[in-house]
Amino acid sequence: MKQPITKAHKERFAAIARNGCIISSCGRPCEIHHLRKGVGMGKRGIAERTIGLCEIHHRTGGYGVAIHAGKKAFEEKFGTEDDLLCLQNKILEL
């Protein structure tokens, strides 16, 4: 069952977008990355488990730079998704 997007989720996404990429301060628009740990294949993770990544760190940066180009190499370089989620949540609390 697909999770409905609530007002709180929209506010989270907007705050993430305002803060920019969790990895760099490159000034590029931020995309929402859904962490999929514990979620079935082809399904989007829940809205509370999201981080902000620029398109380079999210999709287009290539192996070791973009999470979707090689998660293991990405995590070795920048930290695990769970570590980045903790950092994202701390930033949003400020």
C-alpha cells in the first residue's frame, strides 16, 4: 500500500530542498532520496526516511559519486544512508 503524502511530509521535503545536498554545498537544486532499507523491490521508502542530494550525488555522478550508480562505493566514500539520515534529521532540527 502506497503511503499518502501528508502536509508534514511536504514540509519535510521543502526543508530538505532549502538546505540543499547533504554531501556538498554545490548550489545545485536538491532532489529527495528515499532510503529503501526494509522496503520491497521497486517500492519507494517512507517519507520520514529521506535525505537531500544534488543530481550528481543522487543519479548522474557515476560510480562512487552517485548513490544510484553504486551504493556500496557511495557509502564507503560518504557514509551509510542511515548515517546521512541522522545528519539530515539533525540539520532539520536546527
